[in-house]
Amino acid sequence: MAYEQKPNWGTLWPNDYKKQDIHPDVKGDIFIERELLETLLANNPTGLIKMSIGGWAGKVVNKKVLNVQASLPREAPSKPLDDNDLPY
């Protein structure tokens, strides 16, 4: 079965071609779904796009990789938090 890329997911692989310190340690791609991209653009008229990214360490073909997922940013609380808002 062929590998199928999940929408809004990507993988960072070790950069086997790194020759200098200025080269990235890891490289990869992320495949952004058009719907997510359109929502991000519509909600950010300033020109700067904020996207949340999560990462999970993994291993593929005996190489350490970092799997990443892009999503809409979390909304800030509508009011400042105080001690009564904390669950502990």
C-alpha cells in the first residue's frame, strides 16, 4: 500500500546534506489543506498569518523524525485568568 499524505501534516527529516552550521538540522514538507489556508487568510487581514504547530517525535526507517501538524491557532481567553479558573 502506498503512503498517503494526511492533510495538514508533514515530517521533518534529518538533513543528510548539512555541511555548515547555517544549514538546517532537519528538513521536510507539510501539506496544508486549502480550507485551512483560506480560513487563516480570512481571519488575518494584517498580512501576518498565525498557525499553530504541534510535533511528535518518531522513527522511520531507523531515522529519528519529527512529525508535525498545522492547525488554527487557539483563541485567547476572553477575560484574564485568575486563580478561580485553574483546575488545581
